[in-house]
Amino acid sequence: MSQPVELFGVLREVTGASQVSVNVTPPATVARILEALLADYPALELHLPRVACAVGEDVRSRADTLAAGETLVLLPPVSGG
């Protein structure tokens, strides 16, 4: 199953894309999607442990399962001043 992932901030810079798709076998938990994303983009290794995960406006835990077609949104920590 192909799962869309929307990226922001440094995640977008590392991958060179604002949205990617990863292939995961159901059930597509947030953790499995992140593992697949890391396999496709190893440079994300430093960033993924600190990202917030959401679907729409709802924050999701790494144990949550996404339905087919739902887009996982990854938000890196905000820094600066």
C-alpha cells in the first residue's frame, strides 16, 4: 500500500520534496511509515525521532494506524526566535 507523507521544514530540505509516498504493508502504523521513509531517505535519521506526526489537524502517536489514502504530515521541531 502506498502511503502519502507531507513534509515541512528541514524534512523537506533533506528529501527535496514537499510530499512523498512510501510503500508499507497494512496495518500502516505511523511507526511503520516512518521506518519506510527512513529506508528511502536515510539522511532523515537525525530528524525523525523528534518530529510531530499528524493527520489533518489531529496529532497522532506512532502506534496509531492510518486508513488507506490518509496523508501523514510530519512537522519538525520549531526553533529560532
